[in-house]
Amino acid sequence: MIIAKAPFFDPWLWYVIANHTHFEAMAASNPPSSGPKFAVIESREVSAGLVINGNHFVVLVYDESDTVGLEPSERPGIWRTRAMFGGMSFPRGKRLYDHFFSVDEFE
């Protein structure tokens, strides 16, 4: 059980490590108007083929300030303008590697 929860076995971690230079270039190509770099790298539905209630999306995010790792209520004001699908605020992300985070979204 402990081994299964270790970040070493997270496939998103290895995906980011293998592609981090490309993802950093993507984040740098679309800088925000002010403040640290932030970019949604990609979003994938991971619930396809599973019998679950609703859809599960994993969003890979580059956040130079690491603020996406905080609870939404603890974030600075600029985060009021950053939203996921449907205008919802980003839930707390899980750090994968460097400034890369995965954010789970359930619809």
C-alpha cells in the first residue's frame, strides 16, 4: 500500500520529467501579462472506460510561483482570473517535479 502511494510510481511524474524542457518552452512562449509564468500544459480525461460517476480529468500545470499547490482560499488575487473549464477555480494541485503540478478535476 505504501509503495503504491509513493510519487516514484506516478506515471504523470515520469511524463513530466521526460518532457520538462518542451513543457517549460511552452510555458515561456505564452507568458502572463504580469507576475510569474503560469501555463496549462495539457488536460486529459482519465476516466474513459471506467465505470465511475462523472468524468475525471488530470490537468498538467506549470506554475513558476508554486501557488497552485496552495488551497484556493490561500492564493493571491491574480488567481481569481485563472479558471478551469466552466469557470471553476483550480483545486489544489500536487507537485510532480520542479514547478509542474497535476490538478485533478471531477465533473
